[in-house]
Amino acid sequence: MSKKSKKQNAKNGTWALCITAGLMLGLGMTPMFGNLFISLIVCGIGGGIAGYFFTRK
């Protein structure tokens, strides 16, 4: 594997980890929002934003 492909795989893993953590947080926050779908969407988007900030240069 080249160095470039290893870095790309690491970035993809970070994105996936952040989005998954956001979705799990959304499941835990469901009673606060009162709606499962809204909490999953909001926290999933938040996880995506966190993944963006962790992987940008």
C-alpha cells in the first residue's frame, strides 16, 4: 500500500467513527427530543460535522 492510500483509509475510518458515535448519541438522546428520527438525524449530522473537522488539514 502506498502512503496516500493509508492516509485515505484513515480519513474514511475517522468519518465512519464520528458518524457512528453521533448515531449512538442520538439513540441515547431520544427521550430528550421525544422523537427517534429527529434525534438520529440531528446527531448523525453533528457526527458528520465533527468528522469533517477532525479530517481537514
